[in-house]
Amino acid sequence: MQRKIVMTGGGTAGHITPNIALLPRLAQKGYEVSYIGSYEGMEKRLIEDFDVPYYGIATGKFRRYFDLKNFTDPFRVIKGFAEARKILKQIQPDIVFSKGGFVAVPVIRAAASLKIPCVIHESDMTPGLANKICIPVAKRVCCNFPETLKALPAERAVLTGSPIREELLKGDKEAAYKLCGFDSSKPVLMVIGGSLGSASINQAVREALPKLLNDFQIVHICGKDKIDNLLLNTRGYKQFEYLKAELKDVFAMADVVVSRAGANAICELLALKKPNLLIPLSAGASRGDQILNARSFEAQGFSIVIDEDYLSPNLLVEKVQELYFTRQTYVDAMSKSQQGNAISTLINLFDEVIAENNSQK
């Protein structure tokens, strides 16, 4: 008998792309997938590209600070709960999976009220407010970092890592050599400055080019409008604003990677077993989650970390060379981790929770 799963999550790409990464394997396993998100959120646009039935509900944000919307949003959440309950009664799924975000709260709470088992996933080191509201009714609570397990109910917490698109594992390094105009004479350093492009990383890399190019060919994903036209003809240095289909090929070509430390980005590096140097967003420019992410990966032996406040061209060169010469140490550590196999772990978990639920009926 075909199993049905409802997925939810939205607000930012980090709450949506891991769900998308699960879709091909869910289809292979015979799951019928539906998605519940907000009426017009980012998730609606992204999910509709995958021919998955999409249902919109009202959603409100839970804030820890004063805002006039705090007086109206609870009513939107109550409306969303009623809408989600009606949709779930119609679909009658075997399980609900949430990747987080405020839209997930009414969905998870509605599913629990209908005795539909729920699995939720927390990307960051500490659970966000939306997931904190969902944890009490979830059958399993999945996470990316060993440290997060301490903040979760021990009997329901599972270290899974984050699902990444399986296509990233199927890159063609020869295609990337051709794309970048590189060859196999020198190792390749890949630099990823985050989706918006990091000014500090871009500047440090470019100032370090004379030294780095002695030892490496460099492919630099520098962000929208961040290409340096004066360096377009620099031999062994190729810049891109961003990469889509070609990203998997460039990953396959890269020997070592310099990256920001967003949860999805570092989980991709882990799954691909790419030795990496992480430069997390500073605490002054964020809520500090990238710093926690990076320190966890450093503690597990997956990464070298540079504090952005101390970033300089000379330190970058020194740490990139150290990373390259000790790269096998990082590959070995990442190879032992279960976090790089998140898709299989999660699908097995769905099967397990459905079987448990059926046995209790």
C-alpha cells in the first residue's frame, strides 16, 4: 500500500531545500508527497517546480520582541491550525515531516491533534522558537550537530545531519576543468562566499592571489555583482557570481574549499567529504549561529576555522596550505560520520515511525 507524507517548512531557503533534497528518494520508495506552506511564501514558488501538490494556509510569526503584529498573528496561527487540520483530514497522510519555520507550527500541532505522527528537523545548534513549540508533540526530533542532542528529549532525539541534493554527489570534474579553463597540473581551491557574497572573504582571497596562485588554481563563487573585472584575465583564477547546474561539477573538481558556515553549506561539504576552511559570519553581523556551526565541525575534526575578525590575506594563505597538506585527516574524519547520510537515515526513520504508529492502532 502506498504511504503518504505531508512535508512542511518555509520562510527561508534553509527550511525548504532539505525537503526538496528528499523528494527523489521519497518517490523511489513509493511515497505520495504533499506540501503545506504559507499562501504566498518562498516555499510555494520553490515546491511548485517539482510537481508536488501544494496547499497554502494562514501563518503568523512568534516574536520575542514587541510588535503590533503580536496582537493579530495569534489569530492567523489559529486560522492556519484550522486550515491545516482540514487539509490533513482530506489527505490522510501516514506521517508529517517538518523542516521548521513558523508555517510548520499550525501544521504539526494540527497533525498531532489528529494523531498523525510527526518528525521534525532542527538545522541549527539550538532549537528555534517554532521548533520548541513543536517538540512536545513530535515522535522524533532530528538535528545536525551532536551538541544539539543535549537540548532535545533524549528518547526522541536523532542525529541525522541535513539532507542535501543527491545530484551534488554526481559531479563531473572534467566538465568543471573545461568550464574554468583549468587542468590537472595544480590542485583546485574552491571559495564560496555565501549566497550574497562575503566582502571580507572576497577581499582577502583577492589580496592573497599572488601567493595562492603559486600552489592552486582558484574557482571563486563571489556573489551577485561581486565579480572583479580587473581580475577577469588572471590565469588560474575563475570567478562566478553563482553556480546552479555546474555547481556539482565544480565541487567534484575542488580539492579543498573555503566557505561560510551556514548549516546547509557545511552539511554539503560533509556529505561530499571536502576538506574545508570555514570563515563564519561574525557575531556582530548575525545571531552567532554560523560560529556555533563552525566550532562543532572543528571539534569533530571536519574543518579548520578562522574567526572573521582576524581574517587577513597572510592568515588565509597559511591556513589553506595547512588544510591542503593535512587534507586526508579531514576526509577520514568525515568518512566516519553518520551525518553525511541524512537522506537514508530520514527515510528509514519515516518507515520506522509509520510502523510504530500502525502497531499502536
